[in-house]
Amino acid sequence: MPNYYPIMLDVRGREAVVVGGNSVAGEKALALSKSGARVTVMHTEFCPQLQELAQQQTVTLRYKGYERGDLASAFVVVAAVSDAQLIEEIWQETQERGQLLNIVDVPARCNFIVPSILRRGKLTIAVSTEGASPGLAKRIRQDLEGLFPASYDLYLQLASVARAHLKQGGVSYADRDDFFGKFFAKDILSLLTENRLSEAVSITRSLLADYGINVSSEAITADLQAMEGSRP
């Protein structure tokens, strides 16, 4: 059997419906909301986490059981339910409409599955066993947390700022590739992990100067601050 095809799905501004009211439904709803989806959660009762998310206007709650037609506007559907008949009804409706569907712990009734995810800002590392052992995927993701500390977030931002200056300065692709070979070979990540931002910025400024890009450390720091301020 062929392996799954891994993708990164853009749900920003799209309708997402979560069927279920338990803590698993809460986790799925929160993850979709953090990725920019407009999330509606449907069930007859809701766990405290979902009630809190609704109070924060992060999700919309519909106090009702699923009925055919409830998923008409959804781009993606997630169901955290165990009733076999309900699962089949949701599966049938979504398949008729060609919608994306994930039913938690029922891979035979999914056309996509969700990996275990490690995020460091815009760095996303996904681990999947294609449903064979979600527990193993979680364990691997936990091991990766030590290899990719929280400072990778700022590391990626600094690399992005440098890339923008290189492109604006007309530096060729080959030279940009050469620049980043040197950038990633430096101790910049270690400096950021030790909260020595000014030194990391100074090294970046010096490397940029080697490629004809003359920008001050203050300007690089301002770019980083602007990038941080633009986050949702």
C-alpha cells in the first residue's frame, strides 16, 4: 500500500467544523483556530476547555447533535466521536461533498490524518506513523523537543531577515546559498539559546557585509522586532 502524501494545509479564513464536545475535540478545535480557521464545534454538551475557548471567542459552539447538512459550509471536518452510526453518517456526507475529514482514531474513515507536531515559530516538524502507532510518533516528537530548543524560533526569524536583505540587495541564488552555509555553521543558535542576541546580530551583520550588504545591527534588530510584532 502506498504511503500517505504529506502536505501543509492552509486553513486561514476557512470554515472548520469539529463534531464532539470532549477534551480531544477541544485540542483539535484549538489547533485549527491557531492555524487561522474559523472553527465551529458541534455537540450537545462541551468540556470546560471548549467553553473557555468560546468565551475567548476562539471558537463558536453549537449546542446540538449532528444532522445531515450541518457540514455543508465546511472546508475541513474533524470528528471526535465514538458512535459507529454517527461516524458513518459524517463519512457519507463529507465524501459526497469531497470534503477533508479526520475522525479521531478511525483511520479507515479519514482522508487525512494529523501527525504529532513540534512548532518553533514558523518551523514545523511533523512526525507520523500513518496511524500505526500514534504513541510512538508522540515519543519521537518529545525526543525532538530537546534537539530543537525554543531558540529556533528566533534563529529562523534572524535567517529570514538576512534572506530578505540579501534578496533586496540583488545577491544571486548561488551566493545566498553560500551565505547560509556560513550562517548555519556559526554559533548563532548557541548565542540565541544563551540570550546573547546582540552578538548573534553582530555576526549576521558581518556576514552580510561580506556579500556587499551593508546594514546596521540596529536595523537588523528593528526588523526582528517588526517581525515579532506582526504575529497574529
